[in-house]
Amino acid sequence: MNSRYSQEPQHPPYYLLTGLILGLLFGFGVSFLFFPVRYTNVPPETLQNVDKDQYRLMIASAYQANNDIGRAQARLGILREENVSGLLLQQAQRSERRSDAQLLLKLSQALEKVPEMAETGPPIAQASITLSQSQTNTPLAGGEMATDQPVRTATMEATRIVATRTPFPSPSSVSSLNIPFRLVEQKTICNPAYTDTLIQVEVVDKKEKPISNVRIFVNWDGGQDIFYTGFFPEISIGYADFSMNPQETYSLRVGEIGEVIQNISAPECQDGAGKNYWGSISLLFAEP
Amino acid sequence: MVAESYQSNSSTVLAAYQLAYLGDDEPLRYVQQAIIDAEQLNFSAADIDILANLAGAFQGAQATITPPVATVTP
């Protein structure tokens, strides 16, 4: 009785699959061709290697103009690279233009002459280490950032180098120590372009205006460090960051009496290929 | 950095090329924004002067490129 129906072949709903594929193709087309993601205000360390080369070349070009090695070092420090002098030398060797190579070589050689600053990591971390060392009468090693502390003029070396580091806003006084900063926003940052796992902190006042030179205390099991806002004006004068060890759990406080944020650890992220990597944490603190 | 380089080479073409890395806007706009930021961040007067020099150079370049407005008389 139902033979007419039973003889009809049963086709899977291919039209659904076709629609899905067409939809995906259309979505990729729109997102990649017509409205691609544009990153703005990202830190220089996240640039691609080609753009980092261009950034270094600009630094070398500016150094050629002003011979300000402190300023050049501060700019190179933002790239958060080790062996900066060696990288400049390598870039000089692969430069297509002789004039570019000469600029890079000159800067590399100038950095070699001040080895205590050539191995720049995050300048803020160095500043905090210098403070604690100088208080225990240990010689100032790499104390180039020390002029925002009373101990800064202890050695000729510190005074000489600081005089040339001018691109950052001048931290005249730590006026925000007695503000009970409160955490108003916490975000997980999953950006595979980041080379470091960071605690990114931004501090703003009541009017949401960024505040520079705010001291931030970070503690972990068996260690502590201090860093300051204001050393990355390209991002925000209220911005500071700290490189995390993904295996550690941190607590953090902004100012002397700010809210203590416990259990900060690196979040686990996944890239487009399903590969896991460590992300960063962004914390926004505000004056209540 | 671009403004500092411009001080020594006086090439607005090179400066415009370097500023093009920042985006598609007119180079002059980036320099003007840099001056505003520098003032907010209390950069030294010398640094702001350097930026102003570059801004002035771009303004001069624009003035020479802008064609004169034709007046049509009936």
C-alpha cells in the first residue's frame, strides 16, 4: 500500500549543509575582506617583526638626530626585548639600504657603551628593584629610572642617565598614595600576539582621568615587586603592567590603602587552531 | 621620533612615509594629535617645538600643493 513512498530514495538534507557552508563563506568574506579587525593602541611589543624592525629604525633615526641614548633606550625598552644591541646589529646586517644599516649600527654601538641599560626589560620593574636595593646600601645596578625616588641622586651614574630619559611624563610626586583605589573592572585578555603574560593595570581618578606615578604592589608566594603607572604614555599615562609567571598566583594592591585583589593568575586561552596559550589580565582601578 | 628625524633630514616625504604606519589619516593630523598629547603629558617645550616644526612643515607643504581657486568671471 505504501510501496510508492518506500521506493522513493531517502536523501539527507544536503541543502542544510550547503546553506551552512555558504553562510560560513559569506561570514568569512565579510569579516576578512570587508570589515577586517583593526587593532589600535596596542603596545609596540605586539607588533609583527617587520613592524618592529621599522620601529627600531625610527628609533635609530631619531637617535641620529638627537644623540639622546637614554631616550633611545627608553623607546627600545617598550619592545620588551632582550639583547637589544644584538637585535639592532642583526637588523643592520639584513638591511637593504646602507644608510639604514649605518643608523642601526651606530645605535647598537652606542648601546654597547652603556651595557647596564642595554639589557632592558620592563623599565618599571627595574625602577622598583633599584629602590629596594638602594635602601640596603647595595650599589645601584641599572638605576636609570631612579629619579622618582628620594634615593635617586645617590650616585653620579643614576643622575647622569636620568637626565637623558625624557619621553615619559615627569613623575613629580606620588600624590595618590592615600587614595583607596577600588577595582571597577577585571577582564581576561586573550591575544596570541602578546609575547608576555601580563597583569595590565590602569588607574583613573573620579573623573575617569588616568593617573600617572601611582605605586602598585604585587605579591606572590615568596616574592614581591613594585611598579608604577605612567611609563607607557603611548598606551595611557595611567597604565602599567607586570609580567606574570603562569605558574604563580598573585595579589595586587594599588597605592598604600587600595583594595587588595587576591588570586590573580594567568588565564588559559585558546587560539583559532585550538592550541592553548596563557592570556593576560586587565584590571581597572578607580578612585572612589 | 618622526619629528626628531625631521629635524636632521628636513624631509617631509620621509616623515609622511613614517607617519603612514599610524593609519590612513593626513600626516598633519597625527602631528597635531601628538602636540596635544605632549602638552597633556607635560613634555618639555623643546619637544613640543620639534613637533610644531614638523606640523608647520606639513602645513607649508599643503599650502604649496593646494591649487589656487579659479575665479570665473561672467
